[in-house]
Amino acid sequence: EELAKEQTKAEALAAEVMRLSADLKRITQAYDGLIR
């Protein structure tokens, strides 16, 4: 039970990181577009 809760938390955290990473990539590309 406790382990399952921790795993769910870890998975949610991983999903959050993936989302932030994708956002960062989009922002970086937009920034590159402004600079060129």
C-alpha cells in the first residue's frame, strides 16, 4: 500500500518533469526564432 503510493507519486513527478521539459523546449525554440 505504502509502496504503491510512493510509486504513484514518482510517476506523477516524472510526468510533470516531462511536461516541463516539453514546455522548455518550446520556449527555447520560440526564443531562437526571435533571435534569428
